[in-house]
Amino acid sequence: MKPLNYTEAFNECVERLRQGQTLQDCLNAYPEYASSLKELLQVVIATRDNSNTLLQEAQEARERHRQRILATRPVVISSRSVFRWQSLVAVFALMMFFGGVLLWLNRDEEDVASEQIAPSPRLTPTMTSTATQTNVPSSTPTPTSTVTNTPTPTNTSTSTPTRRPTLTPSPTPTLLPPVDEEDPPINEDDFGEEDDDPPPYEDDGQDDD
Amino acid sequence: MIFLVLPDYTEEDRLLSLARGGSQLAIAEIYELYYVPVYQFMRMRVADRTLAEDMTSEVFVRMINAFNGKNAPSQSLRGWLFKVARYVIHDYYGAKKKMPQTTLEDWLPDPDESQHPEATFFKKIGIDALRQAIQALKPEYQEVIVLRFGQFLSLQETADIMGKTVGAIKVLQLRAIEKLRAQMLPLGGAEA
């Protein structure tokens, strides 16, 4: 047998222990290292035996966790679903991009048209042609402004009758025209109960004295 | 006495090919065969029993996910499992920044027990004390001791799992066992 250094001799002994040989077999094979190898190989055997003492504990743990682990549903994103998901996102991103570009171009043309119509009469034909093309999407702001203007007078006229009972008693008889003759006369006591402030002309304090 | 828990390579290859084909029975059989060695690996390195169970379970959950994805083991199932076990420990203690290390005083035996002349070295220090001594080593030494001497994996398997060469594992295992032995000297190990 060729002479081995200490590291190789120790490794050979470990391999012999793996194959089922005894500690004494190893020491007999390498008598020159026997004393020091014996100490180390005892630790090796102790480690192996220590691991084997965990057998019962490990089997109990295996029983406890078997049901839960084997019932585990794999959390895996397959390549097919990833591709589907990515393609949807890509299509959506492209739609958003081109939509944004179209909107930006439309707005830009409108602004350019509004800026350039006045100074150059030569540009007016070209701008009118573009205006007719882009009027469909871009005309939405203009009707809204006209619509909001029209209902304002109607709102004010319809709101006046509803506000009539809540007005303070002093200005209403003088400000309101005689709309209906059948309306009962306004009684100041009806309004005075809810108001904390005393009505005008009653706070003189002369009558109390 | 050598008690090998790991199955032979032929059985392992058969299970691996079946599991890669989607066989739930093969996955269940892998669980039955490999839970104990993976748990032993964990328990030798982690002091807390519940934590070792949780970490072992995590290894098998990752295995089930891997068999349904692209990262399924292709060659050595046991090597893959121990490698994942290393990652699980690293992930856990990496999040906590530091592995807990026991001190020598934590596992010194009762002085009365060490007075028995007939007691051998290993019976004196006790099973738990040896385990705690291993856990007091640096992680690299722990791994090589548990893989080589706890599970009796081959040099090549240990090298693959730890990402080192066979020559490096030879040197590392000797240094690790010497370090472990040195920690046990105060317990009377030199008398054995």
C-alpha cells in the first residue's frame, strides 16, 4: 500500500467506515497515524450515531407533516400562462400608447389651428379642412360650454318658489310680488319660533319695562 | 453499526424520473424516503425541534413546486434535497443575520457523570452535547460534518452540494472534525 498523507489517510478511514468496516480495521490499515486517527474517527462515529438517534424523532415529524405537505398545491406560474399574461399587458400598453398619441395629435392640431387661423388668411382653407376632420372628437368641449350657459336662468327661476318659506320674514313681504291672492297672510309668529335672534323692531325693550 | 437511511441510487433514479413525469405517487414515495435524512440534516444544525420540522417541510414544499416547474432536479435527488436544505437554513438565518451559536458552558455535562471511569468519551459528553458542539462550529464545518459523517454522503455528493471540489472537501472535513474534537477536549475526550 502506498503511503498516504494524514488527510488522505483520514479520508480513507471515513470511506472504510461508510462501507461498514470497524474503527479497528482503519487503525490497522494506517498504524503510523493510529493514535491521532483514533481520536478523530471516534468523533466521526459519534456524529453518525448521533444522527441515527434522531431517527425516531424524524419519523414522528414525518407522520405529523405528511398530510399537509402532500396536499400542497404547487405554486408555479407556467410559461404558457406567463406568455398569455405578458401578451395581454403588451396589447393593453400598445393601445394606451397609440390612444395617447392620437389624443395628443388631435389636441395639438386644435391648438395650432386656433393659433394660426387669425394671422394668416392663406392658412384658413387648410385649417378648415383639418377642422372638419377633427371636429367629431374635438367638438365635445364646445357644446358643453353652451349647454351649461342655458340652464342657469331656468334654475334661478325655479329655485325662487322653493326658497320662499325659508326666507326671513322681514324682507319677503316687501320683495316678493303678490303672486297668489289665495296665499294666506304671512304670520310673523311662524318664523319667530325657529329663529334665535329676536325679530327686528321688537327688541326695543320699552314694553318690557 | 452503520444505519444508512438514504435509498440506493437505482431507486432514486426511478423515483426521480417518475416524479418528473408528474406522478404524485412518486412524490409521496420521495417524501417517505427522504424526509428522515433531510430532517436529520436540519436537526443536527438547528437546535429548535419545531424549527427543524418547519424547515424540513419547506424543503419538500419547494420540491413539489419544482417538479411542477422548470427547476426540477435532473440528476441527484438527494443532492438536490440537501442543497435546498442548505438554502432554507441560509434563508432563515440570513434573514436573522447570524446563526445562533451555543457556548461551551451550554453543553458541559454534569461533573458527577464524567467521574465514571467506565464511561466512554461519547457517553460522557452525551448526544445533545455533541449536537450542540456541532452547532457551535461555523456553518461550513457544520455542513461537511453532517453531510459526510451524519449522512455518509460521498465526497463527490458533498462537493456538489457545497459547491466545492473533492479535494477541498477532503481538507475541510479534516479541519472540521479536528475543530469539533478540540471543542470536546475539555470534556475528557483525550482520555478515550
